[in-house]
Amino acid sequence: MSVSHLCFVSLIIYIYIYVNGNAHVLTKIIMFKQVIMTNTITIPAPATSASTKKHFTGKMNRESWLQLAVHQLTEKVFEPVGLKVPTVNVSVSLMSGGLRGSKQSNKGGATLGENYSRSISKGGVNEIFMNPLYFSRDNSSRTLDVLAHEMIHAIDDNKNGHGKVFRDMAIKIGLTGKMTATTATDELKVKLDAIVDYIGEFPHDLMVWNNKKKQSTRNVKVECSAGGCDFSFRTSRKNIELMNEDAPCPCCGRHTEINEECVYVPYGTLQVV
């Protein structure tokens, strides 16, 4: 067999084995070819991807991303400090207080996550919910540190709130600040950023809720123009349009006789406030 034929046959074999994923056999064939062609053996370097930073390139939904995040946090944050995370389900939902508890207000911050005890799950697992009005692609690392907070509650199964037991575990994994509103230390944030690099950004677009609706049917206040009269009332804009421009006040004024007829003479007129 000529050299050109051998190269062609080898190429076909390479392609077949590469497609079928048998790298071990492929390595042996390359070594055998090199013995024939050059009487030397060179072990080929393992194939490397152009970018191995992000491992998961497939499309994930929010729940699968969160479950993968639980696995990564367990492996890289909890287990290294001796904490065992139980089986948990994670999803996205408005908080138990509805919109009032889910959105931030002037009186205080919103609830960012909630963990429910295993005792109320027929599956016997902790159920964790993340706030869709707060988390998004833009704060994926923050999503992880709040998820870690809720995972501590899952370990404790909500038995000790944010007391000493919770605090000890939180400090162990690198959470800091007020225990009811923890944040990641710089050391923990490095780990969380690495996890985001590995699994990608949280695949959720922020929900924006603005319940300040303009009241187009709001009644309008009408009052008397006279200084000493306290008469006023509210009515619809439709009624305002039907009123005369100088409609007299029905409460102030006096009756007088004009041409032997009793006529009401108002002191003030009605005006929209």
C-alpha cells in the first residue's frame, strides 16, 4: 500500500472513531501509523476546547439553573466546611406575602427568598422559592448568595430561624452582615462568580411591577368660592362638564323680593378645586 493510500485510509478511520467518541483506540492507531511512517512514537496531546470556562452551553430554564446552582453550591461552598445539604427543590415565585411581600417599598426591603420545611412537603423535601421581582441575569452572583442563605434554612429545616445555629453556618460558608439579610464576603463572592462563569447567568428577565395606576375615574372636589362658606362636595368629571360656568352655591346667599317675586341671590359660585 502506498503512503498516500495509507494516509487516506487513516483519515477515514480517524473521522469514524472521532465521531463515535473512542479516543483510546484513536490514540493507538495514531501511534501505529507513526511507527510505520517514521519509526518514532509521539503520544498526541488530549484535545482541548478553545474555551473551557463555561461548561454548560445548552439552554436551561430557571428551575434547572437553580437546581444546578444548588449542586455547585453544595460541592464548592457547603461540603468543604463540613455542611451536608439535604435534597431541595428550587423554583421562582412571588413571596408568601404576595406582591406586598415581594416588592421593595419605602418602609423596608422585599423578601428575597423563602424556604419551606420538609414537614409540609409530601415529597419530604425542602421547597425553596426565589423572588422574580429581584433576581435576574444582571445579578446572578447575588442570586447564588441568597440561595445559599435559604439552603442553610433547609439544613436546619427552619427550626432555629436566624439565631446562633443559623449564624454559625452562615459565617462558615462566607455570609456576613445582619443574619436576616446576609450578603457574601469577598472570599465567597469569588466562588460564586466562578460558579456563574461555569453554569452561565441566571436565565430570568426581571419582572417589573408598578401598581401606581392613574385614576381616570377619580371624583373631583367642588367647593364654594365665597370665603365664609364651607360647602363642598365631590362629583365625576362628567357632572363637572354639565355644570354652568358660574353655577351658584346652593348653601350660601339670601332670598329677596324682586318685582314681587322671591328670588335667591347667591353670595358664591361653585368652582372646581
